[in-house]
Amino acid sequence: MSAGRVVATRAELRAALGDTAPGLVPTMGALHDGHLALIARAATENLLVVVSVFVNPTQFSDPDDFARYPRDPARDVAAAFAAGAGIVFTPEASAIYPPGAATRVEVAGPALRWEGAVRPGHFIGVATVVTILLDLVRPARSYFGEKDYQQLQVIRRLHADLALPGEIIGCPTVRDADGLALSSRNARLSPEARRAARAIPDALQAMVERAGEGETEVSALIATGEAVLRREPALAIDHLVVVDGISLEPLTTLTPGARALIAVELDGVRLIDNRELRNPRL
Ligand code: PAF
């Protein structure tokens, strides 16, 4: 484990960084192997890696969801250092949102549909905190998982529009052996719901295979995915869509970079996942 520093205020963070433009991995803690893969990659591409651990209140539309979000800062700090972080930033809310804070960052375009439609204000909270973090850290590169694919596209849009520092790097989703995408929310599933959740990666895999065989009609691809999801009655589909990989607008025919996005409710837990759909002839 490398010796690292834990900082909690803006001033401590800036003093610890000096002139260094590090790699940044923003997180809300509850670190799992998906986060650790981001940190490990950042450590191979940057001399110094900053991991932020902040459960951002402004991105939760449901106060219960915020209250129930898992928090174990001591474990997160140890795991971040072990994975290659040099600085862990663990701010109180007042260090991110100073008293009287009244500024919000709102992205339209890719933020409007899907998660943005179901979770009002969610992407405003994400865009606001990411803007503050990128401005404070001034990273050379920031790392985000493709698991939250819409979030990644919202952040790319935000980054380009506000000319925020460094590069945004999207990293592949890390999955359990049965294909379920790692998420801090998986821990809330009962054993039975955890078993049923396998239908999500199975549905995406079926769509990937059908696209690979040459199917370009989105309605047919969606029917393929829905047939797999419907095998699990406990699983309520919020959306299963095929979208343009940058704008997140729905497609009727497959185009290069197209993504299948799934959101379901299972056992009171919202689970999301996505895969790129490639047609070999496109
Ligand atoms: O993906 C997350 O964990 C959060 O949305 C992020 C990017 C750290 C902002 O709070």
C-alpha cells in the first residue's frame, strides 16, 4: 500500500497538489472493483491520482436513497490507497457547497431523457459537483465508468461546453462472473433478486448477438432484450431503449456507436446497465 494523504478542505487539496495536474477519480465511496479498476488505470497514466469520496446530496432526488447510501470512509480510503491513489479527498458538504451556495450547472441534450426524466435534478447535481471537482483539482485526466453511460455522456458534454480542464476518460464496465455490472446498489438485493438480476446482462448480451448477426431494426432488437427480461417477473422494466451513443436520442435503425440502455426496478432497487450494439456491416 502506498503512503498517501487524506485531505478534506479546498485549501488542503490545493496545497497538496501544488502545480501538479493529477489523474482524478470522482466517487461517492462504497468502492467496489469497478472503482478500483478506474483508480488502477489512472495510476498507470498519471504520476499522482486523486480520488474524491463524496456522497453528493444534490444528485439524489429521493432523500431516503441519500440516507441509505452506503458509507464507510475508512474502508474507502484504505482501498483507494491500495489501488494507487496518492491523495484521497473526503470533503464535508460545506467544502463543496459553501454556505449560501446558489449555483447549479444544468446540461440539456443528453441529460434530458432516461435517467434524467425519471430522477428530476439528478444530472444537475452530478454536473454541479463534477464542475466543482474539475475546477478544484484541475486534473490532466478524469476517469468515469461506462456503467453509468448517460452520466458519462452528460459529463463529456459539460466538459466540452465549459472548457473544463484535462481529458475525460470512459472506462469499460466491470462485471461479476455472471455478467451483472458492479454497483454499490447490488448489495441491497436479496439473494433471490440478485439471481433475477442476471436477466439484465443476459438481455443485453442477446441484443449484442442479434445485432452482430446483422439485425439493424431497433424494434426487433428491443423485442429480443424484452423477451429475456420478461422471464423474470420480479423485474419491472423502466426503460429498454437503443440510442445514439453521444446524443442519447432514440434510434429506429442501428447506427455506429449505438447503445442499448436498460433500467429496471428489482426488490425496490433501481439497476441500470448498457452495451454497445455493433452491426458488422455498418
Ligand atoms: O458516479 C458517481 O459515483 C457520481 O455520480 C459522481 C460522478 C462521483 C458525482 O458525484
